[in-house]
Amino acid sequence: MRRSPLVGPGSELPAQTTINTGSGAVTTLRLICDPALIVDPPAVIAAIEADCADLDPAGQRAAAVAILRDVQKQGRSTIAEAFAKAPFDARGMTRAYTYLTDTLVRSTMHVATQLLHPKPNPTEGERLSVIGVGGYGRGEMAPFSDVDLLFLIPYKATAWSESVIESMLYILWDLKLKVGHATRSIADCVRLGTEDYTIQTALLEQRFIIGDTGLAADLHDTLARELFSAKGRAFIEAKLEERDNRHLKQGERYVVEPNVKEGKGGLRDLHSLFWIAKFIYEVENIADLVDKGVFRPDEFETFRAAEEFLWAVRGHLHLLTGRATEQLTFDMQVQVAQALGYNDTAGRRAVEVFMQAYFRHATAVGDLTRIFLTGLEAIHLKAEPLLERIFRRRPRIRKGYEVVHNRISVTDEAEFLSDKLNLLRIFEEALRTGMLIHPDAMRLIKANLNLIDDSMRHEPEARRIFHDLLLKHGNPERALRRMNELGVLSAFIPEFEPIVAMMQFNMYHSYTVDEHTIQCIANLARIERGELEEELPIASSILQRGVNRKVLYIALLLHDIGKGRPEDHSILGAKIVRKVAPRLGLKPDEVDTVEWLVRYHLLMSDMAQKRDIADPRTVRDFAKAVRTVKRLELLCVLTVCDIRGVGPNTWNNWKAVLIRGLYNQTERALETGLEDLNRANRGAEAKKTLREALKDWPRKALQTETGRHYDPYWQGLHITAHVAFAELLRDIGEDVVRIDLHPDDDRDATRACFVMPDHPGIFSRLAGALALVGANVVDARSYTTKDGYVTDAFWIQDADGNAYEAARLPRLREVIEKTLRGEVVAREALKSRDKVKKREKAFRVPTHITFDNEGSEIYTIIEVDTRDRPGLLYDLARTLADSNVYIANAVIATYGEQVVDTFYVKDMFGLKYYSESKQRTLEKRLRQAITEGVERAQA
């Protein structure tokens, strides 16, 4: 391959080069590959001189841009190739891009001053120095980072300096560089830096690139003397306020699509530490903080590892997207994990292993920030929190502790460590007093986790302290979260360690597994405190009546402890409970109950969301599994906390109604006997309720209504739906379609009732009509009357998971009517709408189809577990209709990108699908419909 003349011959020597520092001095830095392979600066200048020799200014600029574009392309390609081979060499990568950018800026300066605007003898006032500021000044550049330049002039800009700067900017813009720029004198820099902390921060990282070295040196000395000589309290407060605002905007550390640069625990947090360190301690490198006593060597190593990791992620993110992307969206997480060399492991995808590493580094950044800020407090440069300055009342503190800056610290470190139980007691003291733990005490704990050994875990006093942390003080989540961040929780319960910072790669879970667990416990504590009585009446009343709280809290703490392995996490979790629960001091019967709760912690949620709870068999099977009211109560509370702990918007009225309905029916069945659940009883009750609701109807009309429906109709719908259908069916004629759309506020859904003459495929046509208007079907019932009408009820939600607003119902009705009249063909109209979003394509959702003939007395239950998309229900319903399958009802449960569509069906003769060959045929057709739909959606 012919080597570009603008690239040197390369060598086997270490890949090093010299880069100017802020004062104009040079330092030797290692790049990701030999600098000569990236660019040969003298060769670039020579090529520009040669190609521009006989051209006019416009031609010179065009020729220079062409050469520099080739240099840029070649250099970028070389760096990207080297980075692909050494995907974690972030420091070498950032320096390499800085080196390439320096060459482009210097070459541009040469073109502007020597070719376009030559001035052999510039005056004192025409001196010009180009200074890199911000990240470019720091010498850390990702592939598509901004190039922030300060054009430094002695006084006011002259005509010559303005021309040079303008020409430089046009050339750099032609190279598609995103240039931030300002033209200022030294006096301007001092004045503006004093007024604006953003400018002051940028100047803190100024680095000489090219031009007048004397002017650059004057800037460095003047800034050190006039701008950076103050103690810096105001600067620190400004940077910390900036950080808090950034965190508020970006969200918590465990946001599942984090911003690598601006998010909590991201690069900007590390930059903030560096800025403050440079300002206060006058260091050029974070490593120097070890000598200053701010960080211990192991803490600096943590900083270095986090910085390298985050920069590596950012570098690959830029290269993969071809632009300055900072958000690790789901689709990019998969690609970055691949670029970094992560592989799938047993039970976990490569992307999940990668994101666990990401969140652990983000947590480490938070720890380092705390340690660093404590050091600032010690030298009185960081103010105490405002509330702590106002409210000075200090609770009485126990012996061995002291209050430092309104936080609990340790009086004597050696004495504290002489009793290993103190590593737990300090969290109890923090909860008892309501105070935070001082970061110095946190460092001490983290450095001595080895004291939490097997003998300590089995000590009765250790168990007592841990139980009190969960049960006694009313806010266990606070202690658990801090224990988790410091590694104490994993040290005390080693089985918890694998799920720390473990991400579940799906759109359903908003938190890592450990944070989800803590969120669940926070929800339980809130219910106990009476904060959710109106929202969660059943769970609140259960806790008010009294349950074994220790069993409930331990079950919640351990319910997901089996995740991340190939086995079913509920089964594995139950096995782990057998080891952990006795060690935590639970009695044998308590261990049995916790084991059962962990093994079946998804049972109530699955029964409520994936089965028809109006079917007596559903309640009967669930009651047989639960056996006792005590277990039902514990499982109900655990289920509510588990769903609410998935994410801020996961729990809604729809789920509340389902869980409440299943609980009430099962409790009644367990207390009065399972025979109460038969259809005849339910039908008689429902007819009696309808007669009371329609007491103004003529007797004959009422008799017609109560006599026209089969048994499943009476036990499958609420009285409000019975009334709606009665009104729709009254005096109905042939070939008439009647529709009733009604907000069902109790369920956060709109109930759509349809009545029309019965004929095949009605259900699928209705599903298609609803898909066309963008409605999400969450439940559906389909019945036929004895006199030949279809009574179908769908519960639908808008894209935000809410009932449709009244103003949108007429449009909804109009589209549905057009589809039913055949004016719109759903199959064709859905082709353009049935798309999978780009960021969601990375999710793998395997399709599982099961047939169950035991879960219902009269129907076969077909459960389709697959990837969700707008036209899926329509495709499945149409496939079943084309196969002469009668759909009695459909239950739809959505979990992010995954959906479980459950159909209660009979064949054309009203029989179940017992034949394996018929089941296989149906499964094959359903899978084909799903595959064709996916291909259409991804086209």
C-alpha cells in the first residue's frame, strides 16, 4: 500500500510526542500509536507550500483545505484503527486526537499568516497567539469534540489580526470542525473570567498552541496572579451548583440510558474535581492530589480507572455514531459493548456485563467526589449545607462518634476498628439520629470491609443490628443505599454482590437490580408509614392488621438475588434464601415462608396481568397455589412493592384494579371455600345487580336482556359494562353497528364497547381499527348473544398509558367506523405505522407460544410472549380468525418492549384445542405472522 507523503515512516519506538502546556513549556506524552503514523507536521507544511506556490489567495485556501482534509481523514482513520485494537486505551486516544487537531490548527495558522496575509515585521500590537481552552486546552479530545480556541491579542484587534483570525476560522470550518472561539486581550480575559465562572473554568485549562510565545506566557502569569490567586470559595460553590443543576437535569446515577459526559457519575463530575483541584491545590494532574494527602493511592487508582473507562466509552460512542454523541441509548450500548470486547456470558448479554461495569465506575466517581469535597470542608473552602447552617440542633450522639460538619464521624479510628460490629453500628446510629455519615468515616469503612467476615455474619448482635436497620427506624432504604454504595451490604450478604449495579437490558426496568431492590423496600416503608393509604388501600390495610414484617422485608431484599444466571431467577433465588435466611437469624418457619415468597414472587403479578381473573379457574388455581390467607397477604404486599419498584411510572390504576380484584376474590375463596367461585353463583349475582341498575326498564325488556347472554358474559364483565351493553342492544336492528366509548377512570383506560351482528373475524377487525388510531389495547372481551350479536369490549390507552381525553373520542369513533365499513383496510394502513424505533432495535425478545388446557374450564389459553409493536394484536387476532379460531377474550400485559398476549379460545365446534397437531399448526401460523410483522416493521 502506498503511504501518504503527509505521514512519516513510523517506528517501533514508544508512541510519544511533545505537547505544549499552559505556560508554553513542553511535555512528552504517549499516544495510542506512533505519532508519525498519524501525521507528519513538517511534511504537511511542505506540501501546502508546494501546492500553493503559484496560486491566488482563493486558490491557496482551497488547496490548503484539500491537503488538510486528507491529513485529517488519514489521521482519524489511523487513530480509529489503533483504538479498535486497544479499545480501553482512552488516554492514548484522547491525546492522539489532540495531537492531530494541534497539527491542523498550526497548519491553518501557517496558511493564514505566511500565505494569505503575510506580514514579515508585525508591530507590537499585531502579535497574535492561539490558545486552546476547555477540553482541547486540557489535551483531552474525543473523536468529535469541540475545538475551543482563544485568539489572544495584546490590545485591540488590528485589521491584520482580524483577517488572520477570519481566514483561520473559515479553513477550520471547511474541515467540518466545530470551533468555539473568542478574540480577547489579557485584560479582557481577567475581566470576563472574574464575571463569569464558565469563562474562568475554560481559562483554567488554557494551553499554548501556536503564535507569540511571550504573549501566551504573559497570559499564564497574569491569570495565575490576578484570577486564580484567590482562595476560591466562590469558584467552588459555583462549580458545585453547576454540578447539582446538571444532575437534576440528567437524573439519577442509575438512569438506564446515561449521558456519559453530563450524567451523574460521568466525565463532567471528574472534570469538576479536576478544575477545583487545579484552582485550590495548584496541581496539573490529579495524581498530585495523593502527595497533597487528598486521595489515598488506591483512591487515585479508582479515579484513573473510572476516567479511562468513561473516556473509552465516549470515544467509541463518537466513532460509532460519526458525531459528538454523549447519550448511551439502548442501541448504542450494544455497539459500544461490542467495540470494547465484551462477550455474552451464561445468563447475561455482553451489553449487561458492560453496563454493570459502567454503573460501578459511576458509583466510584460519586465516592471520590464525596472524599474530595470533605477535604475542602476541612480547609474551610466548602460551605456547609444551608439547612444545616440554619438548624443547629444536634441530637445526642453515642460514645465513639463525633459530629463533624453536622455529620457523624468516628472519634478514634483504631478503637472503632477494634470491634468489627461498628461497621454496622454506625449505620444504625445514622438512622437513629437522622444524620448523614461523614465521608471520612465512609472511607474508613470502605478500606476495612475485610473485617466483615463469616464469623461476624453469624454473630447474634450483627443480626440484631441488621434487623433493626430494616424494621426499627422507618427509613431502611437510606441505610441500605449507603451500605450498598460502600460495599457493606455485599460484604454482609456476599450473595448480594453479583446484582450490584447489574443492569437488565430492557425497557421495562428503570433501575439496576440492586437499586430496584432498594426502591421496593422504600415503597414498603412508605406503605407502613401510611403515606400511600389512598393509593394502595389493600396493601395498607394488610400492614395495619399486622404481618410478619421481618419475613416481608427479608423476602423483598432477596427476591431478585438470583438474577444474572442461566437458571430461572425465582428458582435460584429460593435456593439462595435457604443459605442466607438462616444466617440472618430467621426461624425455620420464617425461612420456609421467605423461600416460598421468593420462589413465587411473580405469581400474583402474572396471574393478574396475564390471565383472565374473571374466570373462576384462574382464582381457583391461584388460591390452591397460595393455600393460606397469611401467604396471600404477604405475596400481595410484595407484589405491589415489586411492581412499584420497577420504575416511576410502572404502577397504574389498571394494575391496581387487577391486583385488587385477584386479592379480593382469592381471600373470599380461601375463607369461604372454593365452591363460591362457580359460574352459576357469579351469573346470578350479576343479573341481580343489573336488574337493580335498570329498575326503570320495562319488565319484558329486562327479561330479554338477562336471557340473551351465555354464562361467561355475566362473570367476565363489571356491572358498568353490563349496563352499557344493555343500552346498546336495546331495540337494535339488523346490520346496525353501535359503539360506546367511555373513560374508565378507575383503570386509567377508555372502555370501548361494540355491538353488531356476529360474523367471523370481527375481533381482528376491531383490533386493527384500534391499532390504526394508535390505541394500546390492555384488555379485551368478546361474547356472542343467543340472538346472534357480538358484544365486544376493549380497554384502551393512549401512547402515554392514559385514558383518552373526551375531546379525542369523536375522532376515535370516526376511524373505527370507517374501518368497520371497509373504507380503510387495516392491514394496508398499518404498514407505514408498524415500525420499531431505532433505539429499540437492539433488544432481543425471543418468541414463546404455549397452550394451556388446564387454566380455564371451557377455553384453551394461548399465551404469546414476544416483542411488542403497534400492529401485533391485530396480526395475531387475524391469524387466529383465518384459522377458524373463536377468541372469547384477550388479556394483554406489556413489559417495556416485551408483550404477553393471552387469548382464551375455542375451535369452530366450541371445543378446546387438545390435539397436539392442531396446536403445532396454530403455533406455526402465529410465529409466521410475528416474523412477517417484524420484517415489515424493520423494513
